[in-house]
Amino acid sequence: MQRLSSLAVFSCLLKRELLLGLRHRSELLHPLLFFLIVVTMFPLALGPEPEQLRQIAVAVIWVAAVLASSLSLDMMFRSDFEDGSLEQILLSAQPANVLVMAKVLAHWLLSGAPLIVSALTLSYFLYLPQSATVPMLATLLLGTPIFSLIGSVATALTVGLRGGGMLLALLILPLYMPLLIFAVSAVNNAVQGLSIKAELYFLSALLVLALTLTPFATTASLRIRLS
Amino acid sequence: MFGPLDKYAAPERFYLLCKSMGPWLSAISLLLFLVGLYGGLVYAPSDYQQGDSFRIIYVHVPSAWMSMFVYVVMAVSGAMGLIWKVKISDAIARSCAPLGAAFTFLALATGSIWGKPMWGTWWVWDARLTSELILLFLYFGYMALQAAIEDRRMAARAGAILALAGLINIPIIHYSVEWWSTLHQGPTVSKMDAPSIHTSMLIPLLIMFLAFKLYFFAVLCMRARCEIIEQEKNSRWVKQLARGGVDS
């Protein structure tokens, strides 16, 4: 039997994940709808004054994005855990880290990327200044992959547990807080016409850190849960 | 692997070690508590700005230090369990969590009691308070994960990974929150070359710190004993112990 290269296996698994995700379209929509509904509740609770909404726009979008992505994490490993394909993936001769990364990337493409696009629309609803739109998208572009990466560790730890969803949120939300701080402060700086380089560098550094460390932690967690 | 300490890695030896150390640690920590509290509440002069209300630091500062120390102990012993499969380190990590959460809560509560007369409010969204609060959430997350996984071995290993992820995150959380807002006074004790606290106030604080630390180890010994008994309940020595045999 010919031995496949890691890259081939990575892209093969990525294709499988994306195909599975697209076949379950309604599941993909759930986090997105949740995101839209949570954001819609703020004008209802606070009143429709544009000035007030403009001030809280970034905060609302980011908090809603954090919550939506913590809900969407549950689908990363669950169906594979239930039908046993997760065990097969871990038992394969390929490096498990690579395979886990394929799953995380697929999760980001299916949940993080749509979130960024809908955040663009919502920023108009909340009267976010034009000058802040691009910085907000940049922070989301750097932040949502970190959600998927850090989230994959906690998801792996709680996969198959009863009441896993709530527990999962409890475990990861504290770990997301630095992201929230950097992202919101970047956008607020942009509104005031200040430089946002420092925050973006920090977010990029966090992304690189997460990219290097989390695959090992996720694989180890999955092995523990499946042992 | 740990040289002469190796033999204590066996659960039974560690159990007996904890049993013999426990009362000593408790006694010394009680003594230090009495000395430290006398020093802090009576001997130390009152502050020229804050009056007598500064005296809460004798509980507040040691518990804040301990809240972070306990997390490190928890994560490191979790890692030892993960890497070298040391059985007792699972028990230690698991015993640490409620203690650490208690210290964190104590730091927050005493800080809040001090904040009312000083800052005029029970709670401010200040950097150190907030990162301490997030630390409390990390402890709660660890405890929730421990409670959710029934298999003890698996729970311990899963908890170790979570604790390590938290350990990497604690500095990031700390500095990001520091950047976000700061009202808390700067560090006074750690500037060792010229501490901005007078010696007569500092010495009781250090004694209290030792007392807290020994108290932690004393309670850790008790909790670890319970954990080990439960973890090893099928082994021969525990069964003998239950019959009142080996224990001497």
C-alpha cells in the first residue's frame, strides 16, 4: 500500500469535513442565527438611539461572536465521536496533530468565516463608524481562528460528556477574555483615529501561539477521552 | 526519577507521609497565624493614610499570593501525572482546586471589604480584581470538569490539560487585563530593593504568608489522603487500613 503524504491526508480530511458540513446546512445556520438574534436583542433592550448603539456596537458584536462560536464548538467532534470515526482517525498511521488541524480548519471555515461576513452586516445595523469597519473585520479575522483553536482543546476534553455544551462554555469563556480585550480596544482606537497596530500584533501573536500549542493539547485530550 | 523522593511516589508511602506531616504542619501554621495576626493587628502601626483599615492586607495579600501559587501547584502536579504517570500527583492536583478557589474567593472578598471604605464601592472593574475573578472562573471550570467525568483517572488527566492551558493563559489574561484598566495600587512588597512598606508592617505580612502556605500544605495533606484512599480503594493496603491493620 502506498503511503500518503501528510498534506494529502490533511486535504482529504478537510474535504470530508466540509462536505459533511455542507450536507447538514441547517446545523451550520444555528450559530449564525444565534449570533444575529443576540445582536438584535441589544437595540431592543437599550433603545434605538444611534449614538448609544454606536458606542456599544463593537462590544456587542464581539460578545455575541464569542457566545456563538462557543455554541458552535460542540459540533466539532461530536458526530465523529458518536459514530466511532474519531477513533479511526486517531488510530490511523498519519500524525494525529495534522488530522486534528484539518478538523479545526474545517470548523473555522464553516462557523468562523460566516460569522465574519454577518458581522459586517450587523455593524451597519448598529451604526458602527465606517472607519472602524475594516479594523473590526481584521480583529474578527484574527480572533475567530483562535476561537476554533482554543475551543478545540476544551471540546476534545468534554466530547461525549452529559451536559457537555454548558460545561464547554464554562471552560473556554475565561480563556477567550484576552481576545475580547484586545479586539475591542483595537476597534475603539480606530474609532478615535489612533493606531491599532499594537492590538493587531498581539492578536496575531496569540494566533501563532494557539496554532503551535493547541494541536498537541487537542490530540492529547482526544486520546484521554477515548482511552 | 526524583532521586530520594522516588519512594514517596508510591501512594501508600505518600499516604503515611501525609499522615505524619499533617499535624505538624497544622500546628506550626496555627502558631504562625497567632503570631502573624498579633503582629498585624496589634504590633504594626496604623497607616498614615488608610488608618487601621489597611490591616486587612494581612489576610488579603497572602490569599491573593496563594491563589496563584495553588494554581501553579495544581498545573505542575497535573503535568507530572500526565507525563510520568505519577499516581499521587493526580490526587494532589485534584485536592488543590477547591483550596485554590477558596483562596481566590477570600482575596476577592477581603479586597471588596477593603474597597468599600477606601474606594467608596464594593467592586470596581480594576485590572487586578478582574484577573483574580477570571482566575476564580478557571478554578470553577477545572472543578466542573472533574465533576463531569466519572472515571477518576480520566478526570485527572483531562483536568491536567485544562490546568496547563490555563497556566499558559494566566499571564496573558493578567497583562491584557492590566492594559485594559488599572486602578489598583501598584505592587509594594515585590520591590525588594526598596519596599514601599515599612519593616514593622512587612514582617507580620511575611509571617502571615508563611502561615497561609503551611495551612495550605496541611489541608492539602488531609485532602490528598482522602483522594488517595478513594483512588486506591481496591488495593490491598487500603483494605487492610479499613480493617484497622497496617496503620502504625
